Amino acid sequence: MELAKESALIETILFLESEPVTEASMATVSGLTEEVVAKCIEVLKEKYKDESAGMELDFITGGWALVPKKENWEVLKERYGNKNEGKLSKSAIETLSIIAYSQPITRAEIEAIRGVSADNMIRLLIDRNLIKEVGKKDIPGKPSQFGTTKEFLKFFRLNSIKELPQLEQEEQERFETAR
């Protein structure tokens, strides 16, 4: 295999890092050039395509990470998932969706869309580090505005919020009329 030693070094860095790593960071740590690191990434992506591999290389939140293959994770996440992740209730998912698609958004705007109090769901999502306060709205009372976090992107294996599925037209209109 071309770049076998270099790829093994990059694979080790990816294994040891707990967060996604940029090519520039891997170059610094390994002493390799960014060009060689990019080639190693391609070698590793090819290696992990094989169905005998339990891992895959994924680009998440601006960096590369070794993650379980999606089909394996579905089977194992109950046991190995982050303990404070747990399962999100339908209400929590609904609130999180509203925030993800409408951010930055205030508690009152979330409640206008949901039609019920959002206090408990906002607190739960903040505790799980899926949302955070991202600022204050410039209106009387200066209410807090909420948005998603890097943990949200990692949880849903997204590189950016732009990768969220498109809303159907009626859902998009529902979000806009409440604001």
C-alpha cells in the first residue's frame, strides 16, 4: 500500500483524538505535510470502505474522525452511546428541530411554534449540550436566543447546519408564521 507507514500514523492520531481533527492539525502532530495527510485520508477512506471494517472515516464539524459505521452504531449505540445522551423524547426532538431550523430563536418564538411551554425542553437540551444561548434579541426585555452546538452536529453526524434535510413547504411556512 502506498503511504502505508504515513497512513498508519494518521490512523493512530485519529484513533487517539476524541474530537474531529483537521488535516492541518494532523500535519502538525505527525510532522507530515498537509498534502501527504490528505493522501493518507484518501488511503484510509478506501481501507474503511471494506465491509470487514467496523469503522469509517467521517468529516464532522470541520475535521476528520474515526467513527463506527452507521449500521454498527445502530446496533451498539444503546450500550456505548454517551450516557447523558439517552433517548430524546418526541417533545425534545420537536424543540430541537425548531431551534435547528430557525436559529437564532427565542423561547417565546419556540413556544409560538410548538403551542406549549418550552422551558423544560430547553433546559434538557442545554444540559445535553445540544443547544446553547447564542445571544440576545434586540427587542424590549432582550430575550435570550438559542442555537445548536458543535455537539448537536456530532450527535447527528453533520458537518454543518446546512446539511439538515430540507423542510417541506408547509413546515417552512409554519415556522415562519410563528416568528
